Amino acid sequence: MRIVVLVKHVPWTTRDMSFGADHLLDRTARRGQLDEIDEYAVDQAVRIARRRRDVQITAVTMGPAPAVEALRKALILGADEAVHVVDGRLRGSDALTTARVLTAAVRRLGFDLVLSGAASSDAGAAAVPAMVAELLGIPVLCFADLLRVREHRVEIGRDDGAGLRAYVAALPAVVSVTERCGEPRLPSLAATLDAHHKLVRTWSLADLGIAERGADGTVVRAVRAQPGGTAHLVPGDEPTVAAIRLADFLAVHQFL
């Protein structure tokens, strides 16, 4: 079984964020780290591997050269290998471009299960996992608070405020996890040392056979100012009177 974990390199803190002259976040000038939510995703993959045989865990990220730090941390946490998609043309990529590139990497690797954090700490869009699933043409289960893998299916539990609801999807599938799925285990010294000997492959867009572009490939064709709206106050302290006046107003203006 191959589990692919999508991870992201994010600024260490919001104070470490800075923007370049092109108004894009500079991901090379400041300290960064593996996004904390992705630690949960890697740990869930490791838990699955401990319960099953022949599980291969591959961490995948897209980003500039410093993003390899996130992969190193994923390897320390238990991933078997890593893939770094790096290409200057991807600077400033939006969620859809990111999803397309990650999808190409996942396809090239082969997969049975794709895991990720529910939402990154720097963007918080929570869109990429579902986009990847759509591009792969497979089911997606988002915001998993509980995760179990059976023979040919994946089961999650999601707390919707009224209780834990169960959802099931056939494999292969994409699952995004929350911080409620289980605290990641602390890596041992041996795991930290062993991570330095694990394989980190570097792929470009050419290696993936795609021609995506980041912000340079985004063209704004037109921007139109929306006309201002109008408002009308219907007077009336008594509910019945106010309702009659409101109905009359709507009828006169042909809303009814």
C-alpha cells in the first residue's frame, strides 16, 4: 500500500512573513517549518503503517528550495521517502495550480491513499485536498477527526458539533485530517538520525510533463466596479402594520 502525504512549508510565525516587490509572499527569505497540521497527517500515515504490512509512505511538497526542510521533518516523523517539486515558474501559484502540480506528482508516484492536513496555517483555504481528489477522479473525505483504513475502504469520523458522524469511501481516496485525529508521536533520536539517509527526490515541471505557471500565468482580463446598492426602510413599530407596509412596498416594485 502506498500512502502519499501532501505537506507544506510555511513561515515559522506570522512575524516571519514578508512580501517581495511583486507583492508575493517571499518564501525564501525567512525561516520556515513543516506546517503543524501536516505533522498530524504524517503521523496518521505512520499509524496505518504500523497496523498493516507493506506500507510505503511518501511525503510530497511543492515550493522553493527551503521547502525541503518540511520534507526532512516529515522523514523524521516516519515518512519513508520524499518528493520535492521545485520550479521557478511556480512562484505565486494559487490553490488550483498547486493542486494540479501535486496531482501530477501523485499520479507519477502511484497511490492507494492520499493524506493531507485539513487547512494550511498560512492560507487556510482548505481547498487543495478536494481539488486534488477531483483532478484524480477519486472520493475525498475532509476534516477527519478519526481515521481508520480497512481492506478496501477508508472510514473517518467528523465532529459536526452535534456528535461524531461516520463517513466511508472506497480506496483510492483523499483524506484531510484535523488536529483532533491524534497527537503526533515525538520522534526518537534514532528516527532523527535515520532521516538523513532517506531518499528525497527533486522533480521539476518538465519531470511531471506539465506546463503550469504561477502568478506569471494569471491574467486579469477586466475589473468592473459593482454599482452601489440602495436601501429602503419600512416604518412601523407594530409587526402587523410593518408586514402590511412591506408587502405593499414589494408589490409596488413588482417583487411579488
